[in-house]
Amino acid sequence: MIKEGFSLKFISALVIFIIIHTNIYANDKDMKIRLKSPGFKKEESLKAILQRRYSCRDFQDRILNLDDVATILWATCGKKQDSVTGATRTAPSAGATYPLELYLVVGKNGVDRLKEGLYHYLIDEHTLEMIIEADKREELARACLGQYFIKEAPISLIITAKFHRTANHYGKRGERYVYIEAGHAGQNTYLAATNLGLGTVEVGAFTDENVKGLLNLDKDCEPLIVMPIGYPSKN
């Protein structure tokens, strides 16, 4: 017969093992997916990355690595630390108002260790929170005026914004600052994807209300950019 103390230690160790190896942890309200710290594939100059960057609309049917997805999310507008100003983001934000929110549409067999579905990237925690468990790529492609390469990409990152966060500080001109910040974030996505051997493209042609409905956005949150991401098809 197994001693009670040994049994409890064994169960505790097993739970810890499962948490670490599935990247999932629970809190009182929901389940979140803990993401690893960003890690780029290789060191290369900014010049080299900029020269390789292009807008990709043809994607391989190939699964993505969750750690690469985590790196792209962080690079887009993730939280970082510096010794001068403390907590900041990877993209500059007017008055540190941080209006941007990131969402991720993941297709079936799109990312290893990740179910198909719609996710919200929680920037402060560097975690993903599932909103809906379903492959929404075709619906997103239809909302983007029938750009069906979006359906073929394993994932799409959607940059959205809550304009009032910035407008409360800067008034009407704050709207301009939000668009500037979204541009910074989108370029970060391009550069991170390029470094990791992936391709992407900024899509701005879509029906706002359809994308808002698909993402289940709050009334005060507006979609700005859709970025399908995947391995480029070989020519």
C-alpha cells in the first residue's frame, strides 16, 4: 500500500509536470495558455530583415510552432522592461495610453499545442485566452471581402484598438496617434515573422462590423489590421 505522504507528493509532481508541458495554467475564472519568452531563430542585421521582408499571400499547409507565435505576439506590441522608464511596450504608444488589443484566429492543425479557435492575447501577462473554440478562418476571409488566402494561412493576427484610451488624453488628435501606433505594431509583426522564416501581409480591406462580430469585440473596440501568417509557399 502506498503511503499517503508519498501519494500526495506524487500527485503534486504530476500536476506540475502537466502544467509545464502543456503550457496551460488555471485560475479561478478561466484557463489561460502561458507563452514562453520570445526567442528569435537567428541573429541578423535589421538591414537583412528589411531586405527580406515582403507581403506574402501564398502559404504552405504547414503547422506553426507555438513558441514562434508567442514571439510574434510579443514583438507586435508586447510588454518589455528597460532601465529608464520601467514597463514599456515593443511599439511606441502616445502618452503610454496603450490602445491596442491583439486577437489570434487559429485554424485546425494551425499551431502545435494549440486548439483551433479565437484567442485574445493578454499583453501584460504574455498569455493567450481562448474566446471561442472553432476554426474561424473562412468566416474571417469572407469578412475581408473574400480574400481567401486568409483561409489558407494557419493563423491570422488581428490588431484592434480602443480609441478612447488615447482620445481621453489627446482629444480628436488622439485618433491619429492610434493609427500611427497600429502601423508600428504591424511593422513589428512583419519583421518578427521574417526573422522566423514566416510570411505575412497587412490586410485593411474588410467589413468592420463583420470582423467585430467574429471577434466578439466590445463596442468600444475597433479592428484595424488583419495579418495572416504562415510559411510562404515555395515558388
